[in-house]
Amino acid sequence: MNVVTMADMAAKGESPEVLFWVGCAGSFDDRYKRVTRAFVKILQAVNINFAVLGPEETCTGDPARRAGNEFLFQMQAMSNIQVLNGYNIKKIVTACPHCFNTIKNEYPELGGNYEVIHHSAFLQQLIQEGKIKVEGGSFKGKKITYHDSCYLGRANNIYEAPRSVLEALDADLVEMKRCRTTGLCCGAGGAQMFKEPEKGDKDINIERTEEALATGATTIAVACPFCMTMLSDGVKGKERENDVKVKDLAELIAESQGLQ
């Protein structure tokens, strides 16, 4: 897809308008790689001057800190901050709320101060500026429900940007019973993504999927790789994957632009 790395740019004495922080899921998870590609296609279509770190990017350390390994978190963070500061990075955009929250709120105490934007807010900005013109088209009148990521919503108070992006599609946005400040976790936050759930009557992602299906929506929109995995598993568990799709905001916008 011809994406420029920071090393390539620095070698030419250039610097990008924005650094796209891809994140572990966006780099290695087969499903979320499609989100990375969709977002990159959007950035290229609207001529945003951006770069990625490529092999110089490592995990932000979020799962390590959530799981209680503070030493590993600080090692990861310091390594990333050294690279980012070395390139004099000022502005970062990422599609992962966990990366967003960690770099924005936790890196400053270790010397990493950047303007960090989640891709939902970045897409909203591009739509408002008229750089992305959404006609609605294939989404007009279709029911879409949006699941609030914990690290985007309750942790950073970002509720309207993702909804604004979805409303631009001219779709019928239907809310789940628990949404915004009372939204329910998908079950993967706090490093729970990497372990089996404790014994109980029902997994959280099944509970949340049932709430999403109850809206009658044919698309469940998400803005987080963890939520994408948990809700996709929930939809499969309910044997509804043929008629209900879980998609990221970037995929929906790319689709509306004919970029998929």
C-alpha cells in the first residue's frame, strides 16, 4: 500500500503532519488489519501527509500495566518515548482506544508529550472540513448501533465523535439500552483480553451482544480492536454472523467512499 515510515521521511529531512500509530492489533490481528488498511486508504484519499513507525513501533505497554506489571509497562513506554522524541513527533492518530489512552494520559509523566487523536475524532474532523464527503448511499436507512469503548467513552469522554461519523452516513443510528456513560464493557479491557473468563452464568461479551442484537441493527459499529473481537465472537456465538456485521468506523467510511 506504499506507506512511508518515519525512518524514510527522516532520511529525506522531512516530517509528517501526523504519525499513524498502528498498534498491535492493527499490525498483527488478521481482522483488525482490514481496519488499518481502510484507515490508510482514507488518509491517502484525502492527501493527509502521514507516516508510521513500522518496525520501530512496539506495544504501548497498556496490557502490561493493566495486568499489574508496572516494570514492563515503563520499559515499553520509555522505549517508545525515546523513538517518538527522537523523531520530534508532535501529533499522533491511532485507531486503538487503549493506545490512545496510554499515549495521551500516561506517557506525559514519563516525558512523552504529544497531541493524540483517536481515529473517530480524526474522521469527524475530516467530514466537518468537507475533505470526506459522505453521500450515505448503501447505508441510507439501515439500522446501525454503536458500542462505546470503555477507554474512549468513560475514560476519555469521547461519545459524540463516533456517533457524528455514523450520522454522516445517513444511517438509522439506534442506541443500545446501556450506552454512553452507562455503556457496558465488551469484556476485554484491563488485560482481560488475554485470559479466559472466570466462571459465571454468562460471558460479558454475550450479554453485550444480546443488547446489540435487541436493537434490530444489521451493523454493530465499533472503534476499538478489543471490542471488535469480543462482539464478533458474540455474534458468532449467537449464530448471527450472516445477517449482522461488526465493523469499525473506518471501514464504514471507506465503504461509503468506494475505497474498500
